[in-house]
Amino acid sequence: MKSYINNLFLLLIVITQFSCVKDPFEEFDEGNWNNERSILTLKFENQVGKEEIVRVDDQTGTITLGINTGAVADLSAVKINSLVLSYGAEATAQPGETLNFENESSSSTITVTSPTGKSRIYTVIAEPFEETIIGTYHIHNLIVYGGTGPEYGGGGVLAMTDKPWVWLPSGGPDAELDNTLTLELEGFTEDGNSFGKIVNNAGADETYADFQQVAFGSYPATDVNGFYRKIPTGEGTWSRNYATGMVTFTFADGTKTSGQFVEGPVTEDLGNGYSKTVDNYAFAFNLNGTDDWNSIYSDYDKFIKRPRRYWIDLEKVD
């Protein structure tokens, strides 16, 4: 009997202790733990590139982004496409609503409030953006940096047309030098990247370059269009990624190539004493040739076996 009473007493103590323990999920259920009041992503109509979101302190933040002002009819009413907040937070603006950037600072504000009632005011700054790639360009030159062992003098920065004996007697790289490239802007992706159409006009000779190296000496004839046909013949499309700085061209058959749009004047240091200056504009592409120590110092090595980088030099005509 005494043992039964002792056990009953211990059970009552345990029950009493558990009844005094606070429910660990109570604050979670009530939302008293959540002071978060952040904007995670913000996208506007005609936004270019990714927004830069900074939480300055507990009360303030900034969001900087680019807006294609040429496509916006009214800067006083720029539409919000999407707005993602931290869990449980609320904002003074919603997707589908607009903000007014037609003021001296080109800015507006969004206030975000946490479930506990704390607030942060974000200043949203819309920087004007103009797509610089659009226009018509004349192809001025085709330049290659290549060669095995540039640290041993095996490299070179050469115009393809300076070595005519390397290429087919007609329809080689020189056929490209009367071409014009016209790039038109068609719109922007959800990620804020621009895209459009490109037209490669064959020019007066109505011929595109066929990048074929002729056989000479011990060097065999070689098709290197895979290296140098970076711009579609006729019509294709382009897209520009502002996060990576790359422009991607898509051919009619779905083939894709990617390079950089270079706006000069700028000189690129290639290392080992080699450099390339872009005076006006260029599309620049990295190439992946293979070292050939048996052919070092030859034109064959620089153009065919170990090309490293390729520029299509341009002059803007419109």
C-alpha cells in the first residue's frame, strides 16, 4: 500500500511539472517570433537585369534596378510584375500596382511590415537604361589571338585577311568584310535580359565567309567554321545576359554561340606581352584550340590548332 501511494505521489509530481512547461510552439503559432520584414525579389515591367537589394539597417533598405525608359510610356506609373517578401510580411505595394519614378531622384518607396508590427522602408531607385547593342554595324575586321606557347613567343594577334594564303582563294574571311549586322530589340525576359533579331547582310558580294584552311606543306585542309562562324548568316536571334555580360546568338537550326559585346575604346591585356585594342565596337569570343608544339610559330597553329580568342571588329553606321 505504501509503495502504491509513493508511485501515485511521483505521478502527480510529473504531471504537475509538465503542466508548468510552456508550449515550445506557442510563439511560432502566434507569430511572436517573426520580426522579418524584407523584400526578397522585386520585378517591374520593362526592368533590365537583376535588382540589387540592400538592407541598410532595421528601419531602411535600398533597391536599385534598371528600367528600359524607351519602352515605358509613363514613368509615373511603372507596373510591378512580382514582389516576394519574407515569410508573413506585408507591403504597401502589390504586384499589378504601380510606383511613381517621375521625380528628381527617380525613386519611390515600399514599406514592409513584419507579423510583429515592425517596419522597414525600402527606397526603390530606377536607373534609366538604354540597350546599347541595337543598331546597324559594318564588319571592319576579323582578329584572332592564338598560338601554342605564347610565353615562349608562340602567340600572335593577327587579322585573318593579313594571311590570305591560309584560306580558300575566294570566299574566305575577306568575304565577311562588306557585311553589315543589324540588331533589333524585341523585348525583355522575366529575368530582365534583352533579346531581339539579328540580320547578317552579305553585302555587295552577296557572299558569307567559308572558314576553310587550304592544304599547304604538311598541313591538311581543315574546316574551322566551328571556330569562326559565330554570327548567323541571314537572320537569327540574340539575347543579352546582364548577370554574365554574355550575348548569345541562335542560328536558324538552333545552334547557339556566346560572346561579349565590347564597347571601345578599350585595350584588353592578353598576357605575355600580347594585347588587343577595340577602337569602336566588337563581338569577342573565347576559342578552345589545342596546343600543337610541333606547329608552334606557324600560321596554322595560330588560326587552326590553337586559336584562343576571336574578335569581330565593328563600326556603327546607324
